[in-house]
Amino acid sequence: LLIYYNGDFVPKSQATTSVYDHGFLYGDGVFEGIRAYNGRVFKLREHVDRLYDSAKAIALEIPISREEMEEAILETLRKNNLTDAYIRPIVSRGVGDLGLDPRKCPKPNIFIISQEWGAMYGDLYEVGLTGVTVSVRRNSCDALSPNIKSLNYLNNILAKIEANEKGGDEAIFFDQNGYLSEGSGDNIFIIKNGKVYTPPTINNLKGITRATAIELLAEMGIDTHVENLGMFDLYTADEIFVTGTAAEAAPLVKVDGRPIGDGKPGPITKKMVAAFEKVTTTTGTP
Ligand code: PLP
């Protein structure tokens, strides 16, 4: 497996950085998660744009252009003969000293890892996932802003640990005000009385799959109502599904042990899972 490393392609064992890289010392850096289906990269531009926005938000200047980044991603797949893959571009602040000051890090490090990848949740797309609401909050006010896909995913990791302890497949966050936020790696949609709702993106990542789902719903003639939601809306939903690059569109059939609707994937969710599979396998950058 070859990994892109600052313009070169190197074997896994050589794709290493220093312990003085601030990405390692402080989680100072940004990343993306991208998928390729049938040899085409899904929403490549959108992911690259979000990577550069994340970088801009932490005042990290990525030393190559967006076009060069796109080409590097495509070339990583070609070099590894991958057609169905997960792709992970990472830009770290680079090597500095033990101090926080990013001015001591003259050169960001760029890595692109790719690997073969199938469905994340296997059978669960038909059966449905279980969700657990977690006590750790998604805070939209600080540097761990959900809008920055930074190398500091501690909030999400703590949420995952809590979900694991409680035996759920996915963690569900609320924000500092108690509004529904997102999952540890995906956005949330709620269906009630035939209407679809999702939280605004102030307190969750501006998911590219979320945007795709809203488009696919519109094509089905269904409007998505973007509004603040709470615990009540979650527990009383007829259907819930989550969306993410890794998770794709997946039904959530239980939250905190309570069945959602009749505890099975509902009709709108099933249509979404099918529509998402179609769009990912028929579009993208070759
Ligand atoms: N929320 C979080 C915290 C994520 O890490 C991700 C994954 O990228 C998502 C949501 C879903 O976003 P996307 O659909 O762009 O992958």
C-alpha cells in the first residue's frame, strides 16, 4: 500500500512523521474522509473544499492548491489500484518544538492514506443500528467546533466509549444548549408524521452526505425541515436515519433501548438507503 507523503508515494512503513509534529503533540491539523465507489470518487470537490475550510479555520495554510490536492487523491487510488476505497487526507501543522506556537512549524505535512473499503455496518443497513445518547456535549463555541474536521476528535472518541459501554452502535450528541447535534461520525435525520427534520449545522459537521440526503429527499418530493430538535423529538420519531461518508445512509431503530417507530427501518429510510446507494455508485470523479 502506497501513501502520499508531501508529493511522494511511499510504503506504509515510511509514511512517518516526527514526535515533534504538532499534529501528534496537540492534535493540530485537519483531515477528511472520502469514499470511492466503482472507481469514482464521490463528492471529491466538496471534500477538498471542506478540508481547506477546516484548515482556514485553524489558520493552517495547505501548501498545495485544491486542484493539486484533488489530483493527489486520485493518484493515490491509481497507485494502489483501488476502486472501492476509503480515503483519508491529513494535513498536520508539521514539525515544531514542544511549545504551542504554530509559527515554530514551518512546513505542514500532507498525508493521503487509502484502503479498500466496503459497507461499514454490514447487515445493519437492513436491520438498523442502535443509538445511545451520550453525556459528552458537542460544543459549538470552542476550538473543538463541530464544523472543523480537526485532528482532535476526543469529544467523538469519548462519545464512542460511552456508546460502547452502553452496548450501542452509535453515539448521539446534544450540544451545550441541549439541542440535538449529531452522531460520533454522522449526521441525524428524524421523520415524524411523514415530515423529515434535521438539525441546523451550527452544532454539527456540515456533512456532505447530509447535503446529498437533503437533495435526494427533494428529488423524492420530500422537503427537509432544518430546525433545532431535542431529546423528545428523538424518542418520539417514527423513523431515524444517520448519514456519513463511512456510515452512508443507515437506519437507527433504537435509541437508549427504546424502539423508534416499530423498531424496524421505516419506508422513507429504506428509500433513502436505496437512493444513496444509487447515487454513490453512479456518480463521482473518475
Ligand atoms: N459528523 C462527524 C463528527 C463526522 O466525523 C462525519 C464524517 O465525516 C460526519 C458527521 C458526516 O459527514 P460526511 O457526510 O461529510 O462524511
